[in-house]
Amino acid sequence: MNTLTAMRYLLALQEHQHFGRAAQASHITQPALSNAIKALESQLGVVIVKRGRSFAGFTAEGEKVLVRAQRMLREYEQLSDELRMQTDEPVGHLRLGAVPTAIPVATRLANSLQMLHPGIHTTVLSCSSDELEHGLTDLKLDLALGYEERANQAVPKLTLIAQYEEAYFLLKKPHDSAANQRPATAVTWREASSQPLCLLAPPMHNRVILEAMFKKLGVQVKPAMETNSLLALAISVQAGRVQAIVPGAMVGALMNTSGLVACPLVEPQLRTPMVLMHLAQGSGSVVLDATLRFAQSTDWHAQLAKYAGALQI
């Protein structure tokens, strides 16, 4: 059995926590997956998987194998990408994670990068802040877009690249058909707190930020609705009587098609720094290096000024 193949099966088992589902995801039978992992255990001379009547987790030795397996497969993939390169143009796969409120920006980054470097294929994943940090550490993500205050607390240490500041708007249905054609009137945070709100659910970091603002103002907010989906949040505003507090990046993605009004939130103004982050030691990936160069370019920052942060509504 090829060792790298066995390690792929092992990582599939880690992801799915079930022999049958891991085998299905790997397009093999369950006995074939189980035998491949047993062969790997025999080759390494340790027990990797705890076995009972069903999957019961990994041994301490198995956890060490998983870390190395992820690293070995990632380095193998990067080597394969570099060997396929016929010119200096980067070729390969970039795994980009982003907190949900930053998905519009991450998607624009992926699209712009692909136009500049057609050989780069990007997977954009919506992740919580915890998932971003673990994804980078476990090498399941190459790059992540999230909150600077969270990234500064991450262990191991991450390298941060400033991107934009998240500004906030009250999203609501217009009172009349012409309302969304007029400049939106600013709304104070205190005024917004008295509205029936749909908010992102705890423990999402966006909710942590909003709760901190309301606490600072000395007001308690009991949302009319909660969700972990930005799509559900937007639909709830469009379909019901609730309003929502959303960042500028979401406003930019919604305003041309939703028919909604976005009022800038003031008194006080709140700006949350957003950063790209990757492992401090770097990976040696030509794809990641090309992405980091683009993420710091004047062309990309011109797009950020237009589509993220304190938008002109």
C-alpha cells in the first residue's frame, strides 16, 4: 500500500469520524480503507486508531501521525504543482478561509487572483474564527481572512497582512419604492438597538463585537431572530419585519440586487480591522507567495477601497 494513499485515508477518517463515511468519501470500500490503515500501523509499528464496535478516536501516537500526514501530503501537493509549472507562472491550489462577514471580500480576492494567475485554483471556505486558526495550524488552509484582534491571540503565531476596516450598517426594507434611490440616513447604535433585529448567533465573533458595543452603550438587546447564515439574515430582512446589522462588505454584495436600504451606524463609529493571516514560518508555496504579493498590491487595495469597509451608500 502506498504510504501517501494510506495517509489520505487516515485524514479522511479524521474528517468524517466514521469508517464507512471516510471510505465513501475516498471512493473505496470500508474494508479496503480499514486494511490500508492497519498496514500503515504495521509499517510504523504503532496503533493509530482506537477500535471498538465502531470508530473510537485516535491514540496519542495517532494524533502525531495525523499532524505529519497533513504536512507530508501538503508538501507533496506543492511539489507536484511546482513540477507541473512550465514557466514562472504559478500553478496549484490555494485553500482560502474567511469569516462569514468577509466572504464577499475573499471571493473577490479569489476571482481577481485567478484572472491574474489562471493557473491558481482557489477553494473559498466560510469558517468561524476558531476554524480559521485550527485550519492554518493543521495545514488545511493556506491563507485566512479574519479579525485582527482574534489573529493576534492565535497560537502558534501567525503572520498578519492588513486589508481593510469593517464598518457597520443597519440593513432594512425601504419605506417606499423610491427610498433605496436616496442617500441613506445615518442611524445611531442606540436607535438601532431598539429595532427588531436579526443578528448572527453566538459564538460568532461578529456577535461578540456587536454585544461589546451594546454593553458600552449600556443597552441590552434581545434579538427577534438569530442565525449563523448571512444569507438567512439577508432574506429575513427582505421577507419580514426585522432589521440587521451588517458590515460594509456584505452591503456591497447585497445592495444592487436586494432592494434594501443600508444606513451607516454612528455615535460612536465602530471600525474593526480585518487581516489576511498565514503561518509565520511560511510554507514555501509558490501559489501562496503569489497570493501574498497580490494581496499587498495597489490594484487589490483599490478594490478593497471600493467594495469593503466604510462604503459610500
